[in-house]
Amino acid sequence: MTEGLLSEWHVAPGAKFRAGDMLFTVETEKVANEVEAEGDGEIAEILVAAGETVPVGAPVARLAGDAGAAKVEAHAAPSSSSAVPPPTSAAPAPSAPAPADGPAARKLMAEHGLERSEVPATGRDGRVMKEDVLRVIATPLARRIADAEGVDLRSVAGSGQNGRIKARDVEAATPTTPAAAAAAPAAQPAGVQEIAPDAMRLATARRVTAAKRDIPHFYLTHEAEITALSDLRESLNAEDGRPRVSVTHMLIRALGLALEEMPGFNRIWAGERILAFDRADIGMVADTLDGLRIPVIRDAGAASLDQVARAARDLAARARDGQLTPEDVGDSVISVSNVGMFGASSLTPIINPPGAMILGVGAERALFRPGPDRAPALRRELTLTLACDHRVIDGAAAARFLSAVVEILETPLRLLRPARRPN
Amino acid sequence: MTEIRYIKAVNQALWDAMEADPSVFLIGEDIGAAGGSFKATRDLLDRFGPERVYDTPISEAAIAGMAVGAALTGMRPVAEIMFMDFTTLTMDMLVNQAAKARSMFGGQGSVPMVLRTPHGGGLNAGPQHSQCLEAWFAHVPGLKVVCPANPADAYGLLRAAIDDPDPVIVVENKALYAMKGDLPDAPEARERIEIGKGRIVRPGHDATVVAYGAAVTMAEAAAANLAGEGIDVEVIDLRSLQPWDEGLVLESLSRTHNLVVAHEAVEAFGIGAEIAARMADIGFDELDGPITRVGAPFAPSPFGKTLEDAYRPNAERIEAALRRTLA
């Protein structure tokens, strides 16, 4: 049994029930099961209406009161050995717009020093669940080799049954062959020092290696004419008492608008599945003394430019100070990496998993281009390079998306208006 | 070397043991003038006389009881139970007396007896004449169990069992009785096989099949089939089930990282379960796939040929199990 039809609710939202009370009826092709409560409680919200078909394990209702662990699994009550009805569970309330990860998942991520972005979210509304943190299916031998070689099993694709990671998968993911690793380190010639990388360097190295290996990248480059954008920025910043707006902030807002208007791009590849997001969260690559950080500006499609600027400044400051919280990172489909301030004319970036795109931004340049009257016209341009995950995005579509971003930047008043309704 | 059949190797081992040691005698049903139901004792009555080749009434409990008693007085009886199915009637003597005597007498007594009995199907002999009950004996501390897979082992393991100071159950596979193999002509060149040691029948590095009895030949066929696909399977003949060669299996698993256990007996609660559980424990970090078992389904052995063919494990099932563990 993989799914069942929730045919009838026996309790209403707000109604209290006692252990043994019938909660609902689940029908499969073969049987109808009355599911009874294992403990006392109160239904706060019904998530699956009568008549809907739900997969086994999906939450069907939320319980009132504190979502204590005991209540979470309070009434998975199989009344027949041949069919297991979907357990109800008190999923965390979807009250805040930010997905509320399972409490056990948050605890585990904190304990293991995992960033939210490192864990695939399979829960409702993109929540990270406990299983997502724990779930690495690997054979004992694969685990042993991964341990010895320092390979993160999360970054290894399993080739065995049910995606099980086998020894051969770990060996393929091992940077050096075991034989080479076992060999005594060769003495370095004069003038060459061997330096053990610190944990941050090592983590970054592994992460980008995995990203480049596992994500089929392709790149598109587009020049954006930003004279109007620069003028708008200057006039906005001329006003006191408002957050100072940077080009990066405007890019974040532009990406937010583009994702809001083209929701088909707000998607990531999650291992033979695609996850689609409602909200346009934009990552911002920040260079800190501790290495790269990618805090996320939430809902940049709906936030005003001032709100984006304020949030981005706050996140950048906290990234510098090492004060980012797990809620500040992860879950962005696209990130911006701007190296313009260092004078580089363009940047071809590596996607930050599990995102699907990253935009590399070069320095603003002034140059002459042929104008409408064929006379040289002074223009200010940015080179934008969009790296895309080909598993979810094809070339022509990506070009449309990048053109849309450029169009927003070249019509910068749009940054001050809400998103157009997606057509 | 002479090519002989499995049943003749058993006969030769009995002959040689009786020649070598006057305390060895045979006891069983129809083993004298009739030469045994499967002819394992042919000609032995003529050579050694009725004092040492002792026909009994149809009472397996009496055969076992007399054997245990004789062994306690220092004789080396070799009892034949016509079908392993009938060993159920010997259980009290074997489990409560033979297996316990050494411990209960503080090591001052022992029961140097052998119980020979054929197991296995393939003869359309039905549910009461086809069973493989070796796991029952292997479960009892104090009993040893061996199961030869070819004529040379049938000779070598039976000789070792007769020499052994403790009760040994020698399980012969009746479908293998006609199997041919070589045995040296000179009696002194015929070797005993140490109880408790297995043998690598075919070396390989991709997966290990641990088998015994008739399943060894099936495992070899499965390995030969997979070799055509470049899958290199190691086959181990366990030879001895209690004690079994844990070190050899672990060593093999450490090289191949994949394990299949195959036997003709019912899979549930069988020898394979013990090996799988032990390797999942001491060999856990070596495993690169699930340990899979091949055995008969949890059902009585059927009479009819078609049904029995479907019931008995075979090379194809071992091959399928190998593919599953390697997937």
C-alpha cells in the first residue's frame, strides 16, 4: 500500500478526542480502515480533506497544543495488518512564510554542524525533516571507505538498489585513489611547502568539487546596460534616512522579480525529483574571513528594494561577524556572486548545491557603443554570467530568463514596482 | 586413482575404518545381507561378519540408544539411519545423552559414535523422505555435523568422523550418491579431512557463495554462468557445519565484500541464517551488499517431479541471489 483515499473525517477541526475515538477512514482498493486515536488530543487543522488521496506517511491533520514529540506520532493506528493507513502527524504549523523544519531535524543539523542548504528538504513546503538529515543509504563497506577517505556520503550518488551507496561509488568519489592515498607523501622539492588545509578550506574544496562533478553546468553571458540603473541608484541614495542601495541589492531584487514572474525557473533538481518553490529567495555570496558564506534574502520577489537592501546589509554584516543562523542560509534556487568591486570584468561561478543557478557579476565598465544614430554613445555595462543546472533548465529557457533579468535592469523603475502577474 | 561413486566412497571409508580399528562396528536397518538401502554397506557383512555389521529391527530409537551405550563403553559404532527424516526418532539419545556425556562426566567420558544418514530431495521421495534437518543437530552443543559434497570428501569426512572422540552426524546427500570422483588406490594415500575446515572450491573476487552438500555443485554452476559476464564468484564448500569454518568465510568476505549462503534445507532458521547473522556481526564493515540466502521455501517437500523441481534450490536461484547482492 502506497496511498489511500481519505474517505471520511469523524472529528471536526477544533473537536477534542480521546484515545480510541475514530478519527478518520482510509480506503484502499482492498479495504477501508477506521483509524483510531492512540491518545487524547484536539484537531487544530485538517490538512487533507475527505475525498483526497494521500501517500502513506503524509500528514493529514495538525494537532492543537504544543507539538511535543509524543503527539507528533500520536495516532498512527493501523487497524489491519494488511494495510497501513497514513499516520496523522502534527506537522509544524505553516504559519511563518519561512519553512519550519522539523524540530528533530533542526536539532540534528545543529549537532552535526550541517547547514540547511546542505540537506535536501523533502517535507511539505520544502521543510527539512529528520529523515533528510539522517538518511544516507550506504553499505557498511562504503561507509568504512568514506570514513577512511574523508568522503562526505551526502555528496556521493549511490548506484545500488534504491540508490544505495556502494563501495565503488565512494571510490569513484574519492579524490585520490586509495593506493595513491596510502602511498607515503612524497617529499616536496625545495621552495615548496605542504600546508594542511583548515576545516573551512577543506569543506569548501569538497563542496565545490562535488558541485562541479555532480551538476552539469552550462553558462550564458549577457551584457546589461546600466546607465539608467546607476542614475536611479544615485538618486535613491541621495535621499537621507533610507538604506543605501548597491548594485548587488538591485540585482537581488531583479532576480526576485524575474523568479516571481517566471515561476517555472524557481525549481531545483533533487535527485530524480524536482522541487518547485513558491517564494523567490535569493542567495548572496559573501566573502568572509572564515571563507565563503551564502546568506539568503527571503522573498525578494515581494520585498521592496529598501527591504532587500536592509536585509542584505544585515545579512552581510552578520556573515562577516560569523553570526548567521541556520534560518539565514539555504533553500535558494539562485545566488548572486559579485566580484565587480575587485575590478574583474566577469565571473563564471560554480552553482551552490542544491541551487539550480548562480549569477556571476563583473565590474561596471564605461565604454562606447554604436548609438541609434551610429555615433559612439557612452554606456555603462555589467557582464552577467549565469551558470545553470542542465538537469532542470535547458539552454533556450535559461537565455529567456537571463534576458528577462537584463530587461528589468535596463528598465530599472521596475525594481520599484511589484512583480507582473505571471502569464 | 580409481574413479568411484560417492556411495562407494562411503563404503570404502567404512571398510578401511573397520580394517584399521576392531572397535568400529556398524548398526542399522537392512545394512547386513541387504547391504543397506543405498548399498553403503555392501559386502561388509561378508568381510567383517554379523558381530560387526549388525542388523536391527525397525527402531531408530533403539539403534541410536545402542550406539550411544556402546560408544560410552569405548566402542566406535557407526549407525545408519536410512533417511534423515527418521532421525527424529533418535533425538532423545543424541540430544540428551550423546551430546551431553562429555560435559556431564567432567570430560572423563566421551561418545565416539557416528550417525550416518542421507538427506535431500531430487528423488521424488516426498515430504517424509527428503528433508534436510542438519540445522537441528547443529543447534545442539556437543554434536558435530559434517556434510560432504563429493566422493573424496565423503571418504575423508567419514574417516575423520569415525576417528573423532565425540558424536558426529555425517549427513550424506542421496542425490549425490551416484556422483563420480577419484579416490587413491593405496589405502594409506586416502586422506582424512579435518572436521571444522571448509574449502575454497573456486576462487573469485566479486562475491562469495558459501554452500554445502548438493548446493556446492549448484553454486559452481552459478559461478560458471556469471563468469561469462565477467562476474568472478568465489565458492566455498563448508564441508563441516558444526563447527563451521568462520575464519575462512570471513577471510573470503573480506576480499569479495558480498555474501550468498546456499543450501538445500529450508531457508528459514537454517544453517544459512547462522552464517548470515555471524557475518553481519563480525564482518559488518566488509559488507557491500545485503547477505542473501538460498534455500528451500518454508513448506514440506512435495512428491511430484514438477513441484519438487520448483521446490529445490538450483543454480538459477543462486545466480539470482548473487545478482541481488551485487546490485
